[in-house]
Amino acid sequence: MERSGGGLDSPCTVCDHPMDAERLQERVLIVDDDPSFRTYLDLRLQRESASTYQAPSAEEALEALEAFGPTVMIVDVVLPGMTGLDLVRQLRGDGVHRRLPILILTGADHSAEVGDVVGLGLAWYLRKDAAWPLVQRTLRNLTARAREATLV
């Protein structure tokens, strides 16, 4: 597991938008068994002023939940041991984390399986090859919906 801090104050060098109020500024738990993809997400999110924590398995993600206190999770479906979908189901059954926003990012087409999990609320599904602006918008929408749900 690796932890990285956000807080870059320079303009985004990857895309053409200024980095100001549009920054994500969340604590993101990245759960993926591919170290290259975890690093890619980590670097992208740090440019958004997000703090990140990387877990290569669902079991390590469960251990990191209390210590890191994520405001959103990005989870792959195919993981060693417990699958990402089983992780999401477990969190949705947990009173403490049932409202934690989760973005499911996967390289394979698991739309039928993922549909059941997305139906549990505050979760969304994208393929790993989704354009970064779509990933950003989805993360922002999920975290905004989660905040609204806590106000009700």
C-alpha cells in the first residue's frame, strides 16, 4: 500500500484546464492489482490536489479504510482474492461505509455483474479506457451526491 499527498499549486500540464476550484481535493482509495494503473491514477489525482492511498487487493483496501478515511474509492473488478464487486457489496452492507462513493473502473466488460452493484447506490461504472475528463466528472458527481445524501 502506498500513500501520496495532493496539493500541487501549478497549472495542469496534462490537460488544458486551469487547476483552481475545479480540483477534486478528495481522499481517494485506489484498489487495483495493476501497479502501473494505480500509479497512473495516483499521478492524475495528485494533479487534482487529491490525497491517494493505493491498495493492490480488496483485503488491503479493507485494512486501509479506517487508517486513511477515504472520501471516495476507485475499485477494479478483477482482484486477487476477493473481487472488487464483492468488496463493494461488503461495504454496502456495512453501516459505516455504505454511503462511501465508489467508482468501479475495469478493463473488461462486466456490465451485467456491475449493474447489480451500481443499483446499491453511490457507485458508478466506467471502463479503464474512459477519457480522463469523464473519470473526473464521475468522481465529482459521486462525491457531490454523497454529500447531498448526508444532508438529508
